[in-house]
Amino acid sequence: MTEVAFWAEEVGATYAQLPSTRRAVIRSAIVTIQKDPKTAEHSYSVPVDPGAGAGWLAIPFLAPESLGSKDRAMWALVWRHDPAGADRVEILDFAERWGDLAMPQIWPRDE
């Protein structure tokens, strides 16, 4: 199984401080990437700023109702394959709304 790491210590610390309901949704997206990074890339993610050359991708996830959001906003988990080619992915961010990014297929969730 592919290793998952946070791009920066601050990202991991922020994740650890989130309410458990939000962590569970983010963790589900991370597991989808971890199980099969190539499928997550090609089927469930879209490139973020492809001109920058960093290889960042975004996979959408829906905010849980328990966060108090009436609109159940779509959020983006931003990630990339390890730039050195290791069997690892890096998580950059998970705190931005999806916005106007193209919508990929929705990944299957283990309910």
C-alpha cells in the first residue's frame, strides 16, 4: 500500500486538530488515494495549476453535515505523487472549497 505523508508538518498538525467527523471524511479520501494512486489520479482527481509543473491534483470531498454547513460544501483535498518517484503520496491541503475546478468522477466511499 502506498505511503501517505503530509507535505509540511503544519498540514499534519492541522489535520490532527480537526473535529473527528471532518477527519473521517478526509481520511476516506486519503484511503482512496492510498489504495490505488493511479486510479485516484486518472478517475477521481483534476490537475491543479498544471502550468506550475508541481504535479498537484485535487480530489473532491463533501463536508459532513455535522460541521454546521447547511450547503454541504464541496472541498478539495490537494495531493501529488512523490516527486522522487517513491511509492508515496503527499497531502498539501484539505481546507479549500472546490470552487470552479472541473468535476471528476466521484470516488466510491466505504459507508
